[in-house]
Amino acid sequence: MLGKQKIEIVETMEAQVIANNNIKHSESEYFNEFLRYMERKERAELIKEIAFRCGVNRTVVYSWKYMCCRIPEVFKPIIESCAGCRIFPRDTDDHEKEEA
């Protein structure tokens, strides 16, 4: 019985990792799609402003950009405020719908 529970736990964890990776990649794609049309200097200034307003360093913002980790929900409105437009879907349910 214990072995079956371990297998279920591992399968659940694997599913969560896959879901998080899918969301992380989607968020990065949205963010990069916005940044793609900016000049290099303008993009650097925006990343600097995002980092400052989120209270993180630029390395963290680049981690979001390069799919190293998810963008916390609390920072998405700040990023959009800095950008001056909507970049991300309003909730993670939109990510799940894309995968279906």
C-alpha cells in the first residue's frame, strides 16, 4: 500500500512540474513578444525599471525573460504598468486552456 501512495505522490509532483513549466514558458513567450519590438536601449531601461519597481535585481527579471522561473502573479501588474499595456492573460486558467 505504501508503494502505491509513493507512486501517486510522484505522479502528482511530475504533473505539477509539467504544468509549472508550461506556464513558465508561456509567460516568457508573452514577455519576450512584447520586448521583441523595442530597441536595445529602450528594452534595457524597461528591465531596469521593472526590477526597481518589483524590488528585485535585473538578474531576476532576466530569469523571467529566459524561462528560468515563473513570474510571480503579484509582479505581473507591475510589469504591465511599466510597459504601459497588457502583456499577460489575467489568470493561470488561460495558460491551461492554451495547453488543451
